[in-house]
Amino acid sequence: MNQTLGATEKELIEIRKKKLGQMKGKGVSPYPSKSQKDYSISEIRSKQENLISTKDQVTVAGRLMSMRGHGKLSFGDVRDESGRIQVMFRYDTMGEKQFSLLHLFDLGDFLEVSGSLFITKTGELTIEASSVRMLSKALRPLPEKWHGLRDEEIRLRKRYLDFIMNPELRDLFVKKARFWQSMREFLVGKGFLEVETPVLETTAGGADANPFITHHDALDIDVYLRISMGELWQKRLMVGGFEKTFEIGRQFRNEGISREHLQDYTQIEFYLAYANYEDTMKLSQEMYRYVANQTFGTSKFKIGQFEVDLDAEWPKIDYVTIIQQRYNINVLEATDDAIKAKLKELKVDFAPNDRKGRLIDTLWKQIRKEIGGPAFLVNHPVEVSPLAKRKDDDPRLVERFQIIIAGSEMGNGYSELNDPEDQAQRFLEQAEMRAEGDTEAQMHDRDFVEALEYGMPPTSGFGISERLFSFLVDKPIREAVMFPLMRPHESNDKPSE
């Protein structure tokens, strides 16, 4: 049972393979297709008083995580998804045939254990095994608890080991599932319909982002992986008569990796007809509070240097005013050169071909990182919002809001542009930006403009990515993804030793 001290991993694997052969030689199947378990470990704990009093036999299945003892008495810990339980292996109870199998078991093996429950003198709930069966022989040793998974590259590349050695990591993803489910519950409860829109598009639209390109063999065309959660498709649904829709799914942006950014990630977007951005501002605030309570049981979070309370007041921050106050520049009136000069003064990088919208956005982001929130950013210049409706009282601005939490954007919504001529003109301006080298500028979608020409009701939309979850748990976004994308390992082309 004990791993040979000082042995290399290769030597330990060979020892386990020999045990595998010995098991087969005894007629024992090391990889049966099914377990006869009748309880999870958490169910046993919840029913332990009754099971102990009736002396009922229980059968559990899980991974062997520790083993101690010698001679004719040993104790081990078996863990399944729901918890851990101690098992006592005693020669007198199990008999020669069953007990003799123990020396063929190793830490990491999946076992099925049958027996009766009792409480040890130290108060430990324990199964006294009457029989044990191998369910899956592990050929590689588990990493050491405190020394084997310190390297971030290994943890993210071999995430399954991270889950084995750190049960609290599994709890994180249980919360993440609840996070998305609570959003679904909230919107369905408000009468929204969940929809599915194309992942492959001939025109990548609905956001400022650089798309991934792939080839469709059957049609012999290049297509894009979507960069939004079906924004232009969901607005087509508004044209078609749907009034409340949402989608939760994966989207893809061929951009940089950072603490806040991934290339493929989950996003939710919802669209509401006969409403404007003020309506979705209220709805999104209500949703955030609901999701926080349902997922975490609290509205208060420590995110980096910020203390954030979602139940507190959400002030409105005026986009133009705060830049004017901070940098003494009016972005509505300033020329591109003036904004570039200010960015140079602040020692902030920008691309030489950046137009005014991109320059303004770069300037604003220097301020955003200092705002704890929660807060609403409103009154965006039209240059930074190619799909939002202009404000009636000042057409230089749009009816848009962003949710700011812990120095970052945590949601984006606006009154959708439903004037086809205005939309066509803004698409042309974006196309010019792309022609000048701005890979994140939006593409001209003539089919969408044609759809708008049939008439779309006043509509407001909102979107938020899984970045919100990673912030609420105060972890880099790659840590909050089960299997983040990694470079291929150099040994991937070699057969496993």
C-alpha cells in the first residue's frame, strides 16, 4: 500500500502496473463497468443514527485518499464528490480472500466498500468493511498534498489533479453553476424566453473585438466564431415579434490574456422590447442583487483593494464630466490630436491609427480602475457606442450604461439603435476603422440593417460575462475557469510512459 520511499514517478508507475497484472492474475477485474453503491457519503452522514441503530449494510464508492495501519488492521479514507469517510479494514471481518487484496491497492484507486457503520472512540464515523472491490486502478501516483501542486502551470494544465487535491476548488465551481442558474431563474421569472443563436457567423457583430476565423468545409467559406451573445440575432428576434429574450453561452475574442480577460468565456445577454436603458439599468441592478444572494448568501464582497456592497446605493457617474474633472479635457469637443496629447502626457499607450472613440475609451479606463462601485457609468459619447441609440437632448451622447465594480466594467447595456439609416452610417464608419487597421472595429452587417428596415420596436439590451463571477470570488478569471486554454505541452506528441 505505501508508496516506495525515494522511488521516481516512473518506478512508482511500474510498481502499480505490476499490481494491476497481479489483480488480473487473481481473476479480479480492475476496471468494472458499474458500482453497486447505494449511498453517497453525505447521505450516510445525514442518516447515520438510523443506519447505525439498524446495523444496515451500506455500500459506498470513491477514491482512496489515505491508508494507515499494518498487520491485520488498517484504516483508510475514501472520498466521493459529497465528502469523506473513514473505513476500517479488519482481517477478522473481511476474511483472507478479501483482506489479501489490500496490498494491491494504492492511494488514488477508486474502491467500492461495503460494511456496517459505527462510531470510533475518538468520535469518527467509520465503515467496518466486510468487502471491498476495485473500481478503477490508478496507474499514476497522486501529487503530494503540500508540495505537488504549487506550480500554477501544472495546476491549470492538470486541473483534474487540482480538483482531487483541493476539494474547495470543486466548491468554487458548484457556486459558479449556481451563479448562472440564478441568472436564468431571475430572467425566466420575469417572463424572458431563453434562446439559442448561431455561434458561427459570416459577419462577426455585436461588439468591438477581434474575432477568431475558421473554415466551413461544406459551404467552402470562412466564418467567424461569435464575439457577442447573439446581439444582432436577438435584435432580429425583436424585429420578428419576440419581446423578452436571453441567451447564456460561450463567445470568443482573439485578444490578450490578463487577470480579467480570456479568449473563450461564458456570457449572458438579454433584450427587452418597448424599454430603454433606464429600464434595463433597474433590472440589471435587481438581478445582480438576486444572483449574489442566491449564489453567495451575501451582498458584501472584498475584491482586491475594494469593499463592495451590492445592496448599497449605485451612484451614476457622467462619462464626459468625470474625464473633464480629472484631466481638464472635454472629450466631446476635443480633437483626436488633443486627446492623443493628453494620453502621451499620462504615459498611456495607444495605437497610431486609433480614432476618437478608441482614444476616449483609453482615457476613461485610466479613471475606471480607481472606482470601487457599484456604480453606473452613463452619458457615453456616440463614438464609443456604435450600436446604442442617441440621446434626444444631446445627439453627441447615447443612452448607454456600464456597471462599474472594483475598477472594472461588470456589465454593459443600452437603448438599442433601431434607426436603420443611422445604423448603416455607423457601420460604415466602423468599416473605415477596420480598413485603417483597427481589428476590433465592428463589421458592416448589411443583413442586419435590412432587418431594421422592417422595423424594430424600442428595445434595450444588457450583457455581462463570467468576469463578474471571478471578481466576486476575488480570483483571476483563469482560476475561475475549469479548464483554461494552455499552450500544447511539448510531450503531447509522445506516448505516455
